[in-house]
Amino acid sequence: MKHRHTGTIQRVPMHEFTELADRCATFTLKSLREANERTIDALQTSGATTLVKTLQMIQLQKAILAVGMLSIFEAILQDRLNCADGFKEAKSVLAGAGESSLLEKFDDALLAINVLKHGRGRSYDRLVAKAPNLPFKVLLPGDSFFEEGDVSEISTLIEVDDNFVELCGTLIGEVTQSLQIHRPGF
């Protein structure tokens, strides 16, 4: 099916974005799981470097997916909330609505995304302080690996597994629902 650009920008409704982001994450994670399984099977008979690099590529793709989903969500928030900082405005709406649990989960995910993008810094320090209570793993100072001997592990300070990607998608949906309830015209 071919689409023709008409010269006008059409806004994707928020419910469509959250559905598309969810479908994208599901599709990508399924494809990556299948590729991972094929590669692990191949590693049973060969220790080729390309197979190890494939496992690492799969892990990197998950990190790229998580960062990308939330980056696009931020752009949509800026547009819909008519502001320069979509995350800041969304967090303000959540705080004003008394959605403290959702606000904390959202803030933790945003800190993790910031750490994936920028490495060590204030966001990392904040996550390290609450690492035992997070729904994802943070590489603690002094640690070298999440799981020593895991040849698929890439050099990140946040372990980006399927659960982390799914958490990001779920939070996009939950924050969107809350904004639709608590922000008229959203």
C-alpha cells in the first residue's frame, strides 16, 4: 500500500501511538527472541565471534528500542501538552493528580533512559541509591558485569532485558491514560 504525502501534518492520536509503540515492542522483542534462540543454537556447534557479536547486537537493539520509544513519547508529549519539556510537564500533571506511585515509576524509567543515553551522572547516582527497590537492574559502582560470563552482555549501566522494554511500553500507556483523565484536551 502506497501512501502519498499531502503536505499537511496529521497528528497521531495518543491511543494510536500507545498501541503502535506496544505493537512495535512486542514485534521487535519476539523477533529478537527468535534471533537469540537461533544464535544460541548455532553456538552449540561453533564459537564464532560473529555469533557472540549477534547476541550483543540483540542486547543493543533492546536498549535502542527502549530509548527510542521514550524519546518519541517525549516529542508527542511536548506537542500535546504544548510545552518545551514534555516529561517535566507530564510529571507535573501526575504529581498534581496525586499519582505518586505512577510518577515514581515513570521518573525511575526516565532516569534509566537518561543513564542509557549519557552514562554516569546525577541520574545514575539517583538510581544507585534506590537500586534494590527498582524493577530493573542497575550496574552498581565497583561491579563489572550484570552476569559474569554472559557473552551477550553489552557495556551499559542499566540491564535492558525484555522486562525493561515492556516496562517502558507499559509506562507510556499508563502515563497517557492518566494525562487523558487529568489534563483536559489532552
